[in-house]
Amino acid sequence: MTDTATTEKNDPPGGDGPTEAELARARKEQIGRYVAIFVMPLLMVGMMITGYLYAMHAPAPHDMPIAVAGSSQQQAYDFARALEGADPEAVDVRVVGTDDRARDLVLSREVAGAVSLSDAGTATVYTAGAAGASQSNMVTGLVAPPIIGSGLDLTAEDLAPLPDHDMAGLGVMFMAQALMLAGYMPLSIMLSNSPELLRFRRIVPLLAGWSVLIGTLVWLVAGPILGAVEGPTATLLGISWLSIFAVGSVQLFLTRILGPMAVLVGMLFVMVLGVPASNLGMSVYALPSIYPWLHGFLPTAAAGESLRSVVYFGGDGVGGHLLVLVIGAVLALAATLGVDALKRRRNPDAGDPEITMPSLTPGPRPESNRVRYLTLAFFPFAMVVLMLSIMLGAMYQPTPRDMPVTVVAASTEQAEQTVAGLEQNMSGLFDLRTSDSIEAARADVRDREIVAAFVLPSAASPTATLITNEAAGMSQQQVVQRVFEQVAGGMQLPLTVENMTPLPGSDTMGTVTLYVAMGWIMSGFMVVVVAGGAQPAAMVLRRFLPISAGWALFMPAVLWVIADPITGAVDGHFLPLWGVGIVATFTTSMLTLALHRLFGLLAVIPAVGILMFLGVPASNGAMSMYMTPEAFRFLHGVLPMPAAVESVRSILYFGGDTVGPHLVTFAIWGAVSLLFVIAFDRIRAGRRTEADPVVERSPERV
């Protein structure tokens, strides 16, 4: 075995070997590549989880604009003072002259809601569900107490309700996120794999063609195929094309000035800050005060609000959002031209950036440019298609599907009669069971075997009781409470709601479990992706195992620091969260490593598909698994993401009661993946040995 370093040192002057400076530079480069394996995923995962937990772990209204109109100015001002006095920081009250003006402000989204007072003792609350379902609920929650306290009769009117084909308003949200993904993802891959494509005269027409292709595809999936988005085709296509082109133009400029680090800045503005500030999933008035400001100029908000304006509000207000995208594209392209001119002046002979990712596949760099470019395009193309089709397809129509609820009565016969009556009107929505034991039903709710228990009145309790479990899933608790309030009303029964495990103030939406679990899963696959691109030599199993093990020990501790002391989303539970996080992160690394052996860096596509695009809808975190298609209920029991989410939920709210089975899920995925990698490496090594010519070697060691 030759000691290369010694040999090069002893080269005579004028020899062909590398110089000491070249060797030192090579060593520094190798060290830098290994450092990148840890630094890049740390920044990407840490940035995303910090941003999401900070913004969305406990949303509460802040300066939410609400208009008030009355039959007289005095009446309107009196109510406005009462509304502001209840919670001055929550609302920004505007008194307007007429009911029509209040309605117009709601429809133009200048206010989140409005209250119109009449001299007949009624108060009408105007909201626009299409402007945000969560925002409408918050408005009602803010204005209802002072209305009732004033002795007024409350009526609610949704001026722009969401349609039945998109009852949660997720169609526009996922469409906007797909457009953002298509805009910022390709540029960084081009820089590493085919930097010649980034020359200005080549990239601008390429980006325009890409925008048309992917923008049309996004519209096709969200509209005609899934039916989640309906609107004027030409306008929706134009918004889609412009959104991708604008984001791609800005990302081109960032790539010019930041190189490979541009992907971090793009992710920061498009995803980490952009998604919360978009006003699509959650009202910006329920987030920290910086987000309404960011909403005015970030591209995710501009694209999403443009789509929303066209789909739900007849195009009202679309001009301002399109202007943001146009200005962003023009300024970014002009700045890119300026940077290119400055670089040419400094170094007229400078060539393209160095290729750092020769091939996206396990084999050598393709000799054919056509094959390489097609592979390059396939990567973001597949990511956009998978994200939009799977996640939007799973979540845009969240209706109960066989949601398990137990009906409890004094006798089994009475419970069965009630179930028979309910099933006539709610067939397929609930899996209704019967019981004559309140304690048994309460135990099933606590153990998450059922979503709720509907207890009929008895001699001991003259009212009906709905036993729920908010910490088991807020979306399913809200659905079952809303439905059985109507059931009790139809039976003319007073209803008492018993929430066995309320969510704490640090997790009012129940999404902390998802974000912590997402951090573990992202940490696991990102370290493989970055290692495969930055330092392929590290992907040898004997080198990667200690890397992934050390990373698995380190990253869950970092995520706990983010979740607890930094954002306050979690209170304690360090050791159990750290322990399960180690297992989850290491397992995900092994799974991604196995996929990397098969597909090279294209392993990102199946890895993200399995872990995120399938995992999130099946996780029971963002949405109840009983409100997604039936296939996701099966996936909930086998995928790593649901195991991670349910482990976090069990640790935070239920004393770790179900962590064991989820650890078994991780163990199976990790063991199978590791055994596959070992077998794959041995088979590949054997084939290489057979293919190598036999060379007679001297036993002498040099």
C-alpha cells in the first residue's frame, strides 16, 4: 500500500507531483467537505423547525383588524370600546359608517371580520371563510363575548364560504407551495451539476420554459385532476408561470452571490418565513408581529394571495400581489446582470463554477448532455408532482371516515337503538360502537382507542355528555364536538363536553408533536443527502455508521433546545424525547442510505416521498388519520413519520404509554435498511472483483 503523502513529499524539485501547498489545500477541502456534512443539515433543519415552532406553536390574535358598524355612530363606538377593552392587544377595531362598508372591507380582506349592530338588538358577524377558516373562527371567538355581554342576539354570516370541493382551503395553499418549490429548487442543483446552464443568456429562456411547463402541471394536478382548485384557466396559468419565474429569478441572483449557500437563503424566505407569512394555513394576525409585515413582500404570500383572489374573490386585489412578483423578478434579473458584469470586469477569463456533483445517479457522470439535463429536470419535476398529488390529494377534503365513537347508555339495548338511528344519517362518517360502561368508554378515549364517547342521559345524569381527548388530535376533537352538538340538539338534549386531556397553552393547535417529529425525520435523511453530495467517500458504510450515530446523538438534543428553551413549545421531557429522537434519526438515516445505494442523489425523491409526502398525511399530526383516505390509516401503522409523531404525543401528554410499539416500528425499518445496505455492498463488491482483471501483485509492501 503506497503512502501517497510521503511519496509526494519526496518528489524531487521539478517533479510532476503536487506541491506542499496543493496537498494542504486538498486536505483543507476534505476537512471542509466533512464539516459540511454536519453544518448544512444543522442549518437547514434547525432553521425550519425553529421558524415553524416560533411562528405557529401557540397562535393567538394580535392586532386582528375588525370593523364595527352600528345603527348609530354612538352604538358602534360603544361596542368598539367594549371589544378593545376585553383584549386590547388582540384586536385593531375600525368603526365604519354603514353595514355595506363593513361587508366590503371583509370581502376585500382589509379586515379579518366585521360586526354590524342593528337597533333591533341583533349583531351580525361577517367573516370570509375563503380568506382563512382559522381566521374566521378567531374573529367569532373575539367578538362573541362582548356581543353576548351586551345582551345582543348573535348571527353569523360567511360572505365568502369555502366550496365543498375544498372545504379546508388547502387547494390554494398546496398549489402555492408547489410553485415555490418549482422556483427555488432547480437552481442550486444546476450550480452543482451543470453550472454551464446558469449563464444568463441560457438560464432566462430555460427558466421561462420551466415556469410554463411546471406551472401548467401544477394547475393540471390541482384543478382538472384533483378538482381542488377551480377558476379561470388563463389567469391561474399566468399566476403560476409568473410565480415560478419570479422565485427562480431571485434564486438565480442568490446563487450568483452566495453559491451553494443560496439554497439556505432560498429556503429561509420561501419556506421558513414564507409559509407562515403566506396567510394560507394560518392567519398572519395570529402569529408574531413580524409576519403581517413579511406578508406584504414575500413570494409565497404573493403567489398564494393571487391565487386566492382569483379563485374565491373574483380577482379582487390580485394586482398588488402580482406586482410584488413582477418587481421581484425584474430586480433580481437586473441585479444578476450587474453581478455578472462586475465579475467579468474583475476576471474576464473566469469560467463556469466547479462541478461539485458530477452525477445525480449512482453511476458515473453521463457522457450525454441530454441525459444529464433530463435527469437534472426530473429531480424537481418529480418532487413537485409527488408533493402536490399526494399531500393535496390526501388532505384537501378532510371529512370523517369511520371515525370511532362509542355511544354509552344505561343498557346495551338503548345504546344499540341510538346507534341504529344515528347510522341512518351518518353512514360512513363514524364507526359507532356501543357500551354500557362510562368508565370503560372513558378509558378508551384516554388510550386513543376511540376518538370520543357520547354518553346518553341517565337517572344519575340528566344531560348528555361528550367525552373527548384534545391532545389526541385537535382536528378530530373539533369535528366530533361539532357533529354531536348537532346530534344532541336534534334529540333536544343538553350537552356537556368533557375534555380528558386538554392541550397546554404552549401547543394550542396540537402541532408541536408534528414539528418535533419532522425535525427528527428531516435530520435523518438530510445528513445522507448532504454527505452524498459533499463527500461521497463518507458514504462507505464503515465510515458512515459512526457519522450517522454521532449525528443521531447530537441532533435530537439540538431540536429539544429549539423546542423548549428557545421557542417554549415543549416543557421538559428531555430524556425521553432525546432517546426516541436518537432512534428515529438513526433509522431515517439508514433508510435514506439504502435508497441512496439504489438511486444515488435521486434517493431524495423516494425518501421524501415515503417520509414526508406520505408520512405527514398519515401521521395523525397535521390532520386526523380518520379524515384522510383509508390508505393513510394503514400507513399510520407502518411509516416512520407517524411513529415519530405518536411517540412525541405519547411522551408529552400521555406519560409515554405507547412509545414501545413505535420503537419497534423504527427498529424494523432501521434493521431492514442496514441489512440491505450490507448485502448490497457485498454484492456490488463481488461484481467489481469479478470485473477487475487479475493482476499479479508482489507481496512486498511499499
